Amino acid sequence: MAMANIPDFIDRAKPMTWGLCRSCKAAIYWAATKQGKPHPLNEDGTSHFGTCPQAKSWSKKGEARCR
């Protein structure tokens, strides 16, 4: 993954782990934000919340939760 594509709110000093999105099954990396919260990234370094078709269902603001 190109470091230039990783959003500024991600803590680049912490390791990222590979996984699959439980909703759309896309390959993602789990990174830690500077606040210490997990955040999914696509393989190109962009936020997976912007591309996942079911992202709203994982949001704390969403009505239905998939967890």
C-alpha cells in the first residue's frame, strides 16, 4: 500500500492488519486512527467507509447494525 494514499487521521506508526470486510467481502487493511480506533482501508489506502455498499449499517449513526 502506498503511504501517500493513507489518510492523515491514521496513525502510521502502528501496524496494519489484513482482513475481509464482513459486509461486502472486499480485501481491506485495518489501521488505527490517531485516537486509537480501528478504521478499515481499501488496498489503495482510501477509507473503506467511502466504498463499501453497506457502510451506513456499520455507522453508529445508522439505524440498522450488521454486527
